[in-house]
Amino acid sequence: MSHHLLLIIHLLSATIWVGGHLLLVFGFLPQALKEKNQNIILDYERKYEPVGMTALVLLVITGILMAYKYGVGIEYWFQFETPIEKVVSTKLALLLLTVLFALSAQFRVLPKLEKNAEKLPEMTFHILLVTIIGVLMVVFGSFVRYGGL
């Protein structure tokens, strides 16, 4: 697959992933917190999750394939030696953080949130951090255009 096609898929997937989280933060979260209504978040999560998780999987696949096309194979991950290695390694570290927050939300926070709106602040923390991480990944990815960090 050509680098350009991988990049287009990666950018569209990032648009869905980050855009969906920004929509959640600015469009749904304020109302849920104001009304202390966890169902606003839960309903959004149920609708967004199939599309969002597909986008995340595509981001991982296309990101790894593009890293290899830039000569940053698995043996160079987390080496932080070349400018492109720094971008790839930073984005991988941010991806690991995203996965940890997603697992925490899925198995720890969401089951409790379904029964009790008192978990909204903890879910808000997860939502904000995953959104910030997503935006940071976009910013770091943009540095590839200029040769890396």
C-alpha cells in the first residue's frame, strides 16, 4: 500500500478518533455534568464506540506501517535517537497511555457509572485525558512533515 494512501486512512481515522472525543468533551460532557446525568455520556459512548474503536485500530495499523516505511521498525521503537524515531516512540507511548485509560474506563469506571452518576467526575477525568492525548498525537504526528522532532 502506498504511503500516501496510508496517510489518508491515518488522517481520516485521526479525524474520527480525536473529533469524536472533542465532540464528547465540548458537546455532551458539559450537559451531563450540569444535569448530573450519566446517561448522556453512556448513550454517546454506545453510539460512538463502534466507529471510534474502528478508527483507533486503523490508526494503529496505518501508524505502524508508516513507521516501517520511514525505517522505524520495532527494533527502533523507544530508541529516541533520530527525529522520526522520537515522533514514533512518543506516539507509541501516548497510545499505551490511551489503552490504559480505555481499559480503566471499560472495566472499572463505566460499570459503576451505569448505576451511579457519582462516577461522572472520574469518567470526566478519563475523557479529558484521552482527548488531550489524542490531540497531542495529532500534534506530534504533524512533525513528521518537517522531519521529526
